[in-house]
Amino acid sequence: MTEFAAGTAVARTADGTYAAEISPDWWVFTGPNGGYVASIVLRAMTETVAEPQRAARSLTVHYLRPAKAGAAEVRTDVARAGRSLTTVTAELHQAGERVAIATAAFATAREGGWAFHDAVAPDVPKPGDLVTAALPDRVAPPISHRFEYRPVTTRPLFQGAERADVVAWQRLREPAPFDPVLLATVSDAHAPAVFVKATAPLATVTVDLTVHFRSPAAAGHADGWCLGAFRSTVATDGYIEEDGEMYGEDGTLLAQSRQLAVLMPMRA
């Protein structure tokens, strides 16, 4: 079992109820990484659906309060199971408090539907042509040590770049397929794009995160590198959005993400 599988494992304790353990190995400076928490919740929701042909298509998580290291419980409910689409809700609880609430859609593939692909992977060097880079210690939380990053864009952090965007290849240090559970973490595992535009150290705290899984069949066996392209365009009233796309090495769009986060000064 990989560290990621162990860190996001859930164990059924009753119908729709799962025990989990939130590990500090997947921390950022302000607590557990939002994508990591989303992965735990999505794993429980996936086990509740228990139909491999109904792949996760969409996940939205709202974070009510920071999670803590230690035991947690995920409570799931099937809101509706139709002929092709199942909608599931979930709550993450710790110490008697709700920590996060989530909704996910699981669905079979629809044959004969209109299809087009205008989302094209950026034309960038392959990971083998780039070198691994480590984040500076001041912005290297525990989760960053679980991944290997090969940056495409190399603008320095907190130096007032014109645009808040980053592109990088990333993968777990222990190979694992980019299934929806892992992609939920990958969507939030890189240093935020706003860090390159900011002029002073910042921290971000996720308010909500949505991930759309676009190629579940491809993601199930894509266990090499994932190209992440993330950008932010508006910061106002102390909040910022970040949009992302994640592509497999063959250019397949695996997932799209959007999150809203609070901007905070970096703690000393």
C-alpha cells in the first residue's frame, strides 16, 4: 500500500459511515491540505456507490473548519441513484464537529453524445527534459515532500510577477494511478499560483474546492507524470480563486478544478 493509499484509507463501520485517520504527512502550514481532505471524503463516497462503472464525475467540498490530525468519520448518503447518475452527499466529522460537507456525482459513460475537446495541453517540455525542483523551506509544507515536482514555469515566489499562473509536472514519490481520489489531492498539491504574483509571503486557506473528472477511464491507468496548469485572476476582499487543469503525459485532460481560498499573511 502506498503512503497516499494509507493516508486516505477509510474503513466502513456502519451503513454509510467510515472511519478515517487524518495524517500530518499531508499538511500545509495552516492544517491539512484541502485536496487531501477531499480525497478522503471522495474515497468514502466511492465506496458507498460501489459501482465501478459509475465513475466519479464531479466533487465539491466546502470546508467548515480546519481538520486536525487524528481520527475522523465520514458519513455518506445517497441522495438519488438513477439509471445512469448517482448523487452522493457526505460530511466529515471530528470530535463531534462537522469539518467539511461535500456533494459528488457518479455516472456511467453516455454513448452517442456530442463530444469535442477544445482544452489542449500546453506545449511544454516533457518531464524527462526538466529537472526536479524543491520548494524553499519557508514554503515547503509536509505535503510537498510527498510529491516530486518538475516546474515548467520558474518565476520566483513572492516577487510580484505580472500573472498569477504556474505550470509544472508532478507525481507522487510512490507511483500510483491518477484516479479521481488522487486527482482531488493533485488539484491542490502545488504551491498556489498567487504566490508568484504576491510581493510578500502569503498563506491560503481553502473555502471550497470543486473538481471535475474528465477522463476516468484514462486516469485509472495514467500513473506517470501529471501536468498541472493553475492560474488566479481576481483577488478581492481577502479571497482569491484558482482554476486548474490536469493532463496526463499523453495530453489527455484528466481533471479541471476551481477553488475559492482566503488569503492570509504567512506565519513566522
